[in-house]
Amino acid sequence: MKGAKAYTLPDVTIWSAPGEHHEIKHKNPTRWNAFGLEVYRWEALLWFWNECKQSVWYTIHRWDLSPDGRDGRLNRMEDWWTCSVPKLERAMRRKQHRILPGYSWIAGEEQRTKICYWPVSLWTPLEKVWESIKVSEVHDG
């Protein structure tokens, strides 16, 4: 639709309460130990988080940790790391990020675009996040 603003949505939604949404990427850290996301995708995630008022995460399958590497088929829980959108947004307010030009596949074509990078230290193993959610459910219930 001409004039309509398109939004990208997270790749995975876990519908069981309390509900959570994950933008999934398969990558390793940059040489300066950061994870990147295209600015237009970041803006869409931030918009989605503000709109849905639920947990929204940027979740990465770290193929650098996987014993069979980038193109392997092994899927181990310990290779999945995540960071919440609110935590990334706070990091941006604190200037714990950088935005650089780069290339990405957009609509099937490699295009130059702005990419936002955050330090890997902001990410937590997904398994630990899920364990903490289970613990809080036990204490709240």
C-alpha cells in the first residue's frame, strides 16, 4: 500500500502467560565484541514493545559457541543469548551503543543501511532468563 508504514514484527511469539516476543538472529559477535541490528528493525522492535506492553527480546543463536559452527545443525540451549528491548533502549540512552553504516539483506537485496551495535555484555543466556521467569512465577503464585 502506497503511503502505508510497514513494521517488522518479532520472529517468534510464546503465547503462554505472561507472553514474550523474540527477534531471532543467528550470528557471532563483531570483532569489537558487539551484536548489531539494523536501525529500521530496532525501531520496529521498540515500537512493538511500546505498543504491546509485553516482553520483547532480541535473541541470538551464537554460532561462535556452537561446536559445529555457523552452518551446523546442532541446536544447544547454551548457544542462545538474549537481551530485552528495554535494556537495549536504556543502553542507548546511556550511549552504550554505536550506529554505523553497513550492509544487510532487505527485501531480498543487499543494501546499505544503518546498523546499531550494542556490547555483548548486555546479553544473558536465554536459559537463565527463562529460569528467572519460572522462579518469579513460583514466588508470585
